[in-house]
Amino acid sequence: MSSGIAFSDLSVWSVILLMGIILGGLLLGNILKRNIPFLRKSLIPVSVIGGIILLLISTVCKIVSGKYFFQYFMFEHQTALTGLEIMEILTYHCLAIGFIAMTLRKTGSDEKGKGRVKDVVNSGIVTVNTYLLQGIIGLSVTTVASFFLPKILKAAGLLLSFGFGQGTGQALNFGSIYESDFGFTGGKSFGLTVAALGFLAASIGGIIYLAYHRRKGDIEIRENIFRMNAEKVEDEDEIPMVESMDKLTVQIALVVICYAIAFGIMYLLGKITGAGLRSTIFGFNFLIGTLVAVLMKLVLKLLKKGKIMHRDYINNFLLSRIAGFAFDIMIVAGIGAIQLDIIKDYWAVLLIMALLGVVFTFLYIKLISKKLFYGYRHEEFLVMFGMLTGTASTGVILLREIDPMFETPASDNVVYQTFPAIVLGFPMMLLAAFCPKSDMATFITFGIMVVYFIVLNLVLFRSLIFKKRTKEKSE
């Protein structure tokens, strides 16, 4: 019996057309980046340029026709989802897929990150402290703004941490939760706009830092050669690149299986906890996916150790490409999905919040890099500032300006700090879900974050504090 699907129906092609537009925007951004001197020198990631192009096209269509470009009929899916909604779904899923792919990568015992536990842990603490600092600033701004703009959610300030500190995907996740569960109109676009401003802040702040210290003679900006890192395409004892099953297919299968298992876990947790926490649980898709990927790596390692599996199935090079693809799509789709008319009343709040966020983030990371990362403070500042206003890849772009071959430990710190940052940062995820429940919950969240920020800074500066006390006792 025929299913009734007509392949000539536009709804069958909607996702393909949408992906074509997204990838076309990415390629156009790359062309502009390579050929316009200002953009080439700006350090703005290609994915951000591509996203801004799509946002401009979409907004012009809204002004002219009353509909955003991605709300036109050819992007409507069979489930009646608009192109904008599909782009939000892509942003949501690509965050988790990118994290899973990066987590599945092998980390051998000879990696440079091993043996530098102190710097790695310190980098993780700096990451969480910066989340907290951004959250404190954001809550302060939105709480004050709520007296003049009653429709803004006080807890919306926490989206500064997610937009700056964790990027487009998490900004959308919690913006969506605040919009659907707590009535914050425009929450998704608010979070996505914060993330877009973060990317611009990373680029502009990075350029200012590089120019200032170059003028002082502290750093040397080397020719930025956009080439592949010294990463092996294939390690020994791996499955062949092309066999009866393509090696890329194997990597994609591992990533998708991990994500499917993560969905099962989230679904069961949602059933157990009830509708009240279901949105929050699904907002942790990237975190649960990361934990499943860790378990998958352990299972594969045990299978090989037990001689059940004789070759390595994981390939770092291909997993990095999958993660890079996912993050590029996430950023382009996330920025392109912003609906500017929905957040027109919030622009003053957004700009003030973003400005304060970037200034305090800049100053805090600069202080930390100077005090704790001896010998490579400039490299550590650039990679951490880029990551904590954009994404890890933004930080790497800035780092390459003065360390193109990754000779300093700064690039390794970003990779290995992930686990301590997840462990120490998890309470903030819970606070983000608790914060919007009431005004009192917002004030309690603010107080807890301030205390946690102070405690973690005491831990971070432990060596300097104890060294000072020891010196005072000896005198």
C-alpha cells in the first residue's frame, strides 16, 4: 500500500534545502574572510560570518515581506516545523554531537597534557570561575533592568554564562527552557544573541590584546598559517581507512550510538522525575552525551584488552572533523535563527550585559594568566579568553597568532581542563534550572554563586596564599 509520500512535495526537500542554505552561507563567509582584508585580519571565525550573513538576509526578508527567510513555505517540514525551528533543532543537536566526538578521541599516555596536572586543574577552575563571574554580572544587569522592563526575566542574566562561556548550543538550550517553562518571551533569541555578541567580543578583545602587547614588544605575532595541526591522520593498529565499512562511517556510528544512548537515559530520567524537570534534563544533552562517550571509550578499551577486539576503531583525526563540522553548523544555524524583532525591547540590556561581561572576563583572565601561568601567560590568556567568550575553536584561532605550532602548554590546557570544569561546573547547571522559579530563587542563586566564586578563587590561588603565609612565618 502506498505511503502517500510524493517526492516532488517541497516538504520532502525542506531539510536538504535548509542545509544547502546553511552550508552555502558558511562557504560565502569563507570567501569573504579570505578576500576582504578587514575580515581576514579581524580573527572572526568563518562560521560567525556565515551566520551573520544568513541573519541579515533573514531580517531583510522580515522587513520586506513580514516573514523571516527561513519561515518561507519551501523550508516547512512535513511536521509543519518552520525553517527557523529546524535551525534551532540543529543547533541543539550539534552541540552534543560535537562534544561526544571530542570526548571519544584517544588520549594516549604520552600526551603533553599528562604530568601537568596543576595547570590543567587550574584551567578548569578558571573556566568555572569565569562562568560564575559572567553569571553574577548577568544577573545583576537583568535584576536591575526588571524594575524598568517588567517583562524581562530576572534569571535571563545567566544566559551570559551560557552564551559567552559555553557558546550557541547551551545559550539556546537554557533560553528555550526559560521561554517555554517560565514565559520569557524571546528567550531563545536572547540567548543566541548573547552568544553572537560573545564571538564578536572574542575577536575584538583578542585583537586589542595582541595589538597592545605587540606594541610593547611582549609578544611576536607570527604568520598565521591555516594548516592542519601536527595530528596524525591514522595511528598504528587502527582499522584500515577503507575496508568493507568506511572508517568515517565507523566514527559517525560511534557518535550517533552514544547520542542515542544519551537520549534513552534522558527519556528515562524525564519519566522518573516528571514533566517539571524534563526540559532541564534534556537541556543537559551535551553533558549526558559526554558521559556516555566516556563509558563507550572504556568499553572499547576493555574489549581490546580482553582480546575480543583486536584493532582500534577510534580515529582522532576523523572525530575532530566530525566535531568541527558539528560546531560550524551549530554556530551558523544558531546565529541565523535569531529573530531580531522579538528582542527589540531587550537591546539596551543585551549590550550593557555583553559589554560588562567582556570587560570583566578580559580583566579576570588577564590577572589569572599573569599570576598562575608562568612562561606562557599571553598564550594562556588568548586561548582562555577566546574559549570563554566564544568557543574552544575561537580560542585556538587567537592562540595561533603567537603560537601557530602549539609549542606551549596552553592548547593542551584547553583540552584537558574539560573534565574538572564539568565536575566543578555542574552545580551551576542545577542553579540555572532553579534560578527562574521565583524572585527569591534568583536572589538565592546569586548569593550561592558569589560564595562559590570566592571559594574557588581561594582554591585557585592556594599556592600564592600559602606561600605568603609561609614567608610571613619564616620572618
